[in-house]
Amino acid sequence: MREKLLSIGDDSWIEDSNGRKAYKANGKAVRVRDTFILEDASGQEVAKIQEKAIALRDKMTIEMPGNNATIMKRAVGIRDRFKIDLDNGPDLTAMGNFLEHEYTIEQDGTKVAEISKKWFRIRDTYGVEVEQGANIPLILAITVAIDSLVGD
């Protein structure tokens, strides 16, 4: 994922392993709360990522066809951790160093994605490696949500 250096809102292009633009996280700057629209390469919305308006802890929701999710930072624990509650399916957990973009997303103790800057030398760029069979738009939406929550 690569962030534009100058943009209105927080737009980020997500490229595939061949460097082709596959998804865009389109930030909506005029909103009171953080809102992103994840679009595929043709500009079709695949997910809406939005900060919860009233919450005791930082929380974001993801609205997708067939599965919604709520992401919240765990208040207790030795390691940084986010809990991802899915409406349909087993919940996910993200653990690691979020400020440095070095973390994994797991489902039932099995890694479904790894997020890392170590593969890149370009500033504001990090990779999202998604395991086979995982829901790619969901994993990317989770990554955008965590990035927004950590950046606040």
C-alpha cells in the first residue's frame, strides 16, 4: 500500500504483486468521523470503513456485501492487539507493532495475513501478504481501519 504525499483526504493506492493498481482506499475529508471507501480498480465500492461516532474505545466498522466487521483495540494485554468481530464467520485478531506496520492477522490461531514494511525501502509503503483463501477486500479494509486507528 502506498500513500499519496499530497492529497485531499487520505487516499492510498493498493497495488498487486505486479505493481498494478488493484484497490484504492478513498478517504472522505469532509466527514466529521474518519470514513474510507475501498474501491476495486474499476472504481466500484467493495467496502465502507467508518469510525464509530460514539464509542468508549477507538472503534471502526467495515460494511461489505455479505459480511460486516467491527474493529477495536484491546484495552488490556502485553502486546498491541486489535479484535475484529465478524458478523458472519470466526472473529479475527491482529497482533504486532502497528506503528511500524509489522503485524499479523489471525483467525482461530492461523495466520491469514502479514503486514510489513520490511519488504520495501520506499517511504510510506508497506506490504500486505494475504494467505490463499482469505477474503482479500476484507483483509485490506481491516488494514486501512487499523492504519486509521493507529494514526489518530
